[in-house]
Amino acid sequence: MRNRQLLARIDRHLDRADARWASIDEEIRLTREEIRLSREQRDRHAEMADRHAEMAARQGDSPSAA
């Protein structure tokens, strides 16, 4: 009887540990998603800045800018 109680207790501990690991895995997944989105946003901003720089350079080269 004592062994069954111990096994049941161990099972409960393992279930709680599994739940904690699942929570940690979800946090890692969300963090990776946030990093991916941040990188995409950074890349979009860099592309936009490049386009603005190109447009400014073209306007500076055009005779109508003078």
C-alpha cells in the first residue's frame, strides 16, 4: 500500500513537472516568435530607409532640385 501511495505521489510530481516544462516551452516559442517579428520589422524599416535615401539621392541629382 505504501508503495502505491509513493508511486501516486511521484506521478503527481511528474505531472506538475511536465506542466511546468510545457509552460517553459510555450514561453520559448513566444519569445522566438517575438524575435522573428522584431527582425522582420527591423528589415522593413531598413528597406524603407534605403528607399528614402535613394529617392533623396535622385532628387539631389535632378536639375529641378536646384
